[in-house]
Amino acid sequence: MHPSLTRIRTLLVLALSLFFSAPSNAEEHLERVHLELATLEEVVEEDLWFLGYQSIDVVEQGAADPVRYMILDFRYDDTPAPEALQASVRQICHSILLNRPLIRDLSHLGYDQVAIAFDDDNQYDCQ
């Protein structure tokens, strides 16, 4: 085989392997998000439980497009003091925001913001 054809064939194989190994659809991104979120149990205190998440689209006044939130739902065994609650928010948000693959997957899925909730009435944005 001619050397230039061998080189082209090698480049083609490399390009195809990169194409098929890179996440190309929402299902793959969502699967990785689920796996990453499962590790949140390791980040939080013993009396704090990660229940799951929900997606919410919020249309802000004057905005053309809605903001898509991923709200991570946690519950305490007993309601903590406000200082402990804020420390949990910082700890969880810090863990999420430093997880670049998770942020990248959330972005690919159309999320604009991550928020933490400890009850049905309040949420805290990760910034």
C-alpha cells in the first residue's frame, strides 16, 4: 500500500475513534451526570441525604429565553442551625463547581444554573 494511503487510513481510523468515543448525545451526558451526582453522598455530612434532582425552567422578566435550573434536593434528619446550613451549601456547591466534567455535561444538557434545596420552599444558587 502506498505510504500516503496508509497515512490517510490511519488518520481516518483515529478520527472515527475520537468521534465515537466522545459523548455525542444527551443520553450519554445524562448518564454521566447521574454517576457524578451519585458521588454527592460522599461530600455531605451523615445527617444530610441527597434525594435527587429536578429540572425547572424559569422565565425571568424581560428575558427572551428561560433559565434552566438543576435543583439538587437534600434533606436533613434534623433542621440545622443557619450557620450549618450555609456551610452545607458552600461545601456542596464547591464540590459541584470544581467538577469540570459535571459542569460540561450539565451545559451540554442545557442547564444554566445549579441550586441546592433543603426543603420545598427555599433554594440556594451555586455561584
